[in-house]
Amino acid sequence: MKIKINFKYILPLFFITAFTTLGAQEELKGTKQKLDIVIDDLGDANLAVTTRFNASQWDFFKKTVGTNQAYLKRQMIKGMPKYFLSDFKYEEEPMDRSFIFLMKAFAVAQPDDNGKWKAELDMKDPDITKLNDQTFMLKLNMVTNGMLIEQEQTIHLPEKAKNAKIEKDSFGSAVLTYQYKSGASSPILSYGGILLILAGLGLFVMNLRKPKSASV
């Protein structure tokens, strides 16, 4: 089964929502995001989204949606309707002007009959680096409505995964493949894999630009 890994839309939508009222005259810079995806033996994934703001962004975030964790959770669920999400946890680092959103997504990856796992990156030539046979890093720079978001994604495969590499499908798009035999897979079927998580986080970012909707 092909699993698409593409998180480049998650944060942009999240931030567009959060900072609508900052005004078009202010170019939003200095927003950094780190996304860690840890895939387990069953193909489920633990997600950690770390977002770091500049001073003005952090101040606005804390005055609006940053104080409403229930709203943040609802927007995350709304952005990824085809996933069963659980184990939500929200943490803040005020001195670093950042927050971490933790959650679990079920059935992010599925194997084929031969124990080969495929993950479509949905990109022609991604800036992806293989750190070791279980870890890949992808870097993206996005500009949305004058807002620069620097995103670093790290994909952690199961510990015993091997022969991991980047290949290309029949359309020339990058595909992450690896061999792993776990003997089981998540009972919850995937509908598009990590690509949908990425798109969902994008919607999460956009919806945060509507502070009037941030009430519980």
C-alpha cells in the first residue's frame, strides 16, 4: 500500500488562521516549525509538532488562541478527518516562544504482502536527507500571504527497518521505501497516509487566523 508523506500544508494553514488581525502591513517572519513523525511496528505514528514564533507572533498567539487548548485540539481533528487521533498533549516553552503539540495518528503506514512499505512524498525532487537507515530529514521553506515558515520534518522508521531509500514512481515523484516485517498492522485502515496529516495540519494553521472562533 502506498503511503503519502507530505506535511508542507499543515503549518501554513495553522498560522494564517492565527495571525489574520496582525495586519497586512506586517510581514510575518521568524516562524519555525519542527515536525517529528515516529512510525511504530503497526504503522501508527506519534507526532510532535514544535512551533517557534518571533516576539510579536508569540504575543498575539498568547492573547488569542494560545490560551484555548480545546480549540487547538478541535482544529487539529477537523484538519485530519480521515484519521483517528488520540493522546493529545500540549506544552509551552515561554522562554523559547514555542509550543509543542503531541498526538498519535493510527494507520499512517501499511505494508504490502512482501513486507515492503511505501511512502509517497508527493514531490518530484524533495530536499530530503537520509541520516541513517531508519531516519530521514526533509526541509521546506514556505511563503503564504507574506508569511515565511521554515519547516524541518524528521521521519523515524521502526528500529529494525532496513534497505530504506528514496525511489521514484511511474510519474517521477519521490517514494520512500523500506523493508520491515512486523507480523501485524494497525487494524485501522489508512486513507492517504502522512500526506493527509500534512494537509490537515495546514488547515489547522489557517483556522487559527479566526480568533473569534476560538471560544470553547
